[in-house]
Amino acid sequence: MATKPASGTKPSMENLNDEDNQRLRNPFPHCNPSPSSIHQLTSPFPHLVFQKPLALFSQKPMTGFYRDGYCRVGPEDSGNHAIAATLTDAFLDFSASRGNNLRSIGLTSGCKWCLCTSRWKEAVDAAASAEDPVVPKVFLHATDQSALDRVSLADLKKFAAEGEAGGVGGRTPGRVVPEEPEKRGGLARETH
């Protein structure tokens, strides 16, 4: 049982029981995180896979672990939701078959979404070819560099959306600093 912190202090990891600690460390257990995949933000501007500032990906639906429209990864995102991609029916079925039904949170084919890097890699490994719709097409201009901890740049380029494999897809990423999660309503929560 968690102990109550003294009045006026914020709860800390030390004040929580083992189960609560585990849930905080890994809010998305379906993504099978590894310690090396947790990317600490080291600059005010997260970077995409080409070492340029990360671009806004989608606000309809509002995506990203922090629900700020960016596929940026911070210390709370142990699932590494770094892959900016357009969902397909085949991928939605594939993800649901592995315990993460993204349709249950209202996502449909065609939605732009920040995907768990390991789930996207599972789809790549299951794909019959680069044209297999089980692998959502990637938008490199909005994919966080931490994705490279688990997948190769060659795979990202192989499954890049049209016009994306050569760099930033003809877009000039803005230098807009994503808002911190507490300013946007907290962390994202997906259901199974």
C-alpha cells in the first residue's frame, strides 16, 4: 500500500508500492520496452531521424505520447512511441491480435498516429514485402530519432511514405517547442 506523502510534497517513486512503481515505469506493457529504448530528451528540440528538429505530425487526431501532436519520446514513454505513421486496416488488425486494439480509442485506417517502435518492428518482421499494408508508412520528418535504437534507418526508409525517404519529405520542420505534458492534460493512455 502506498504511503501518503507529507502535506505539501509531491508523490515520488519512493512513496509507491512495487505494483504502482511498475505501472508508472511502463504504462504501455504491450510495447515490450527495453531500457536502451528509453530516450531522454537532451535538448529543448527533439530531433527526427535525420538530426533535424522534429516536425508536428498530427493534431486530428491528437497524437503522441504526450498528446501534443509530436512523436517525441521522453523519460515517461517506456514504450518509445516514436514512429510517425499512417494507420492501415491491416496494421490495426495486427496490433489488435497482439493485445492493443487501437480501434477501441477511436482510431481508423488513414489516421496519423505515433506508434510504439517495437510494434512497428513486429509488423516489419511479419510483412511479406515493402508493399505489405501490415506495415504503416512512415513519415520520417516526424519520427523521433529514438526509433533508431530498435529499427534501422534502412527499414524506416524502406517503409517511408511517398516523398519521405530522401530526408524530411519536402517539409521544413518548424522549430516549435512541444508543450510539456502537464500543460496539455497529462500523459496518453491507450486501452487494450
